[in-house]
Amino acid sequence: MVAPQLSWPPVDGEVAIYDSRDGKYHVLNETAAQIWRRIAAGLGAAEIASELAEKHRTTAELVRRDVDLFIADGLELGLLINA
């Protein structure tokens, strides 16, 4: 789940997350942005992996590793919280 102190207004098609706790922006690459948007929409890791695997014609298992790493990093940075 996305932490409540964050906002991510559209910036030229990119996702730039603003953290009001420290005033920092976190700019995501295209893959990370796809994961972020799905987390913000309330999807779980397995659903995200399945959707992205289908979109990119790869296996859900491979994508799931990337999704799990993204979530772990987001939790560590305080951008995501466990619901």
C-alpha cells in the first residue's frame, strides 16, 4: 500500500513520487512506474506480476522477483507500507 504522505503528479509521462516527510522526489523508470501504478490501484504482488508478464510476454515467476524487490525497496524507503 502506498504511504499516505506521498503524491505523484504526472510529469511528462514519468512517475515522480514526492515524499512530504523529507521533501524528496523519487523518479521511477518505466518498469518501476508500471509496478507503482498497480500498487496504487490496490493490486497485490501476484496480480501485478501476472499482468506485467502477460504484457511483456514473459513468465510471472520472473516478473514476480522484480515486483518483490521493488516492494522491498519501497518498504525500506517508507514509500510503501504494509496494509
